[in-house]
Amino acid sequence: MTMTSWRQVRRRLPTVLWLVVVWLLLWWEWTPLAVASGIAVAVALVVVFPLPDITERLVVRPFPLLLLSAYVAYDVAISAIRVGWDAVRHGGSVSTSIVAVDLLSDDDVPTAVAASLLTLSPGTFVVAIDRVRGRYYVHALGTAGGSDVAQVRATARRLQRLVLRTFGAREARATASGRKGR
């Protein structure tokens, strides 16, 4: 390894440690060989696939994080019940749609977090993020009519607002609260 690679590994030490923990949890074995192989794989991943440096500091607000966590847990539970009920009631012929949802922020971190959380909910999946048009495209199950599509949009906007309150910069939070969705 070159000196630059060692510096890169030292700078990414938290990532290396996290990867080793994940490796050990996947193998479910805490032997010296498992630890050594986990370290080797983690170092190789960090050197071969280096992540870009994050230029912005992520600010996490505790109370909005609590609200976001509660909302996501609630949404996952309700969505699981709805998807299960649709599967029982309609079998394999559940209606689906691709719904365009406007982005409330140009910031990458809140956009990625909101897309991930929206995908976590059963019955919805972010197919694409169109940065040029400022839209998510969400595949949603159980969208039989216009009111169901409007509900998907409202849920996605509510989730984006909560994410912006939790992780967004001051400007992004102000823009999101004053911007109307279509």
C-alpha cells in the first residue's frame, strides 16, 4: 500500500470499523480469523472504492428526529396493513402507479434520506430522482384513483418536510415550509 492509501484508511477509520462490525454480524462469528478477514475486506473496500469527502456538516436536530422516527414507524405500520389488505382483497391485480412528486429541496442529503425513507415504507418505491425537473418518481401500490395518487404525493411531501426539519440547512427548511406542492 502506498502512503496515500494508508492516510486514506486512517481518515476513514470510522467507516472501516463500521464495515468490520457489519462483517462480523453477517458471519455471526467473533473469531480472530473473522476479525482479520473483516479488517482486510474493509480496508480493501475503502481503498478500492473511496467515498468523496463530505463538505457540509450534517446537523441533526433531536426533537425533529424523534418526530421523524415516530412518523416513519407509523407510516411503515399503516402501509404494511394496507399492502396486506390489498393483497388479500385483490390478489395479484393490485393497481399501481408511477407518481411524480416535487422535490422540496435542492440539497442532496435530505433528498437522499427522504427517498430512502419513502422506499422503506411498504407499497412505495422511489424509481428515480430527476434533479433537472426537481421531482421524485414514486412507484406506489393501491392507487386506484386520483385520491390515492394525491395521498401518495401528500405523504411524500410530509416526509420531505420532516426530513428537512431534521437534517436540512436553515435555507432549505425555510424554502420547504414556504413552498406549495403541486
